Amino acid sequence: MELKFRTITGAIIGADPQAEAPTPVGLADPASERGVGQVEPAHLLRKQIERVIREYSADPAQAALAVCVILDENLGLAED
């Protein structure tokens, strides 16, 4: 069972956790690459997420979308 991951640069890496001798995989640290995802301390990110959940508590779909936007802004998860 091979898993595929997309790196920050857009390259696709395959990894098989059930392989006899798995090849070491290293993913880039987003904090070390300028302009690629903004890394926030975990407590600040948690507070932002809690705030939008309270703000959109009447509409769970809107709250989920707002959380996704926050995660994308801070972690650079969306593809260009």
C-alpha cells in the first residue's frame, strides 16, 4: 500500500509503510522556506480556530470552511 504525498515545491513523494526496508523520506520544513505558508505558534492557531467556531456556531458548514481557510493561510495546504 503506497501512500503519496505532495511537497511544498509540488513534487510527489511515494512511501510504502509496509515495505521491508522503507526508504527515508524527508519533507521540507515550512518555517525554513520563505513565503511558503506562515507558521504560527500552536496556541495562536488554536485561538483563531476557536474564534471562528464561535463566530459561525449557527452554521457548521461555514465554520468548517473558515477553519480550512485559517489552516491554508497558516500551513499553505492549498495547491496553486
